[in-house]
Amino acid sequence: MKQQFVLMSEYNQWMNESLLSYLDEGVDLDIYEEKGAFWGSAFKTMSHIFTCDLMWLHRFTNVQSSYDLSKSLNEFPHPTSISTHCFETLDELRASRGKLDVVIADWVSSISDTEFDSNVVYQNSSGKEFSEPFASVLLHFFNHQTHHRGQVTTLISQSGDNSYCTDLLGLIRK
């Protein structure tokens, strides 16, 4: 099971860098323009992913691992709402996203195999407490990123560019 989560952390890192680079340099799309997507624009959607990643990672600080996740998160904002946008520009987001993805990859790699079978206890943003299988919640964490990156690629496609691919097999075949 751990191998699959390590793969997902690698995919997350690869795809975030690839997509943010593409938004910065390769697409004819105003990434700040409201386009009717759930989070409005491509930038706000990528910002939402970052915000939610931070919120989940703070909830995961009680997961046993040899990596000090709490300490690593100190250099990032601590949002408490999914609608918080931590950055004004793509350059700011891209720099912090790269650092956060390293934290995610290092942390996931440090989690013991047995920890994936345990429950994680956390509070959602409304303060309601949950105790759920850690592997399932971590799967949700990675699936949420994939879901919203898909929305960004839809905006890219709607701008007339159908060449951007986000397939996991792209990383596996690399």
C-alpha cells in the first residue's frame, strides 16, 4: 500500500510542477479570469488545492512517522477555510507549491507500512471530529488534487488547447 501512496505523492509533485509551468508559459489562457469553474479561475482552483493540502496536512500531524510534519509546515500559511487564497500571483503559488510538494513526498515516504492501517483522528473546518481509516483519508487527499487539476485542464481545453495530458501513466512511463 505504501508504494501506491509514494507513487501518488510523486505524481502530485510532477503534475503540479508541470501544470503550473504550463499555465505560466505554455497556454493562451488568462489564468486569473473568472471562467465559471467551481473556484472561478485556473489560478483560484490551483490556489484552492494548495489551501486544502495545507489544511489536510495540519490534520495529519498526529500520524506517526519519522518525519516532523509539524515543523515542516511552519514555513507555510495555516488556512482554516477552503476558500482562503494564500497567494496573489502564480509565481508566489508556484514557489510555495514546489516546496510543499517536497514536504508531502518526504512525509509520505517516511510513514511506516502499519500506519496506513490505522485510523486518523481529525476535526473538519466546522470543528466536527472524525476517526477514519488513514489510508482512505490519504487517498481522498490525493484524489481531491486530481479532481481539481482536471477542472484546470478543462479550462485549458476550453481555451482551444487539447494537448495537455494529466494521465498518471505519463509518470509511470517516464
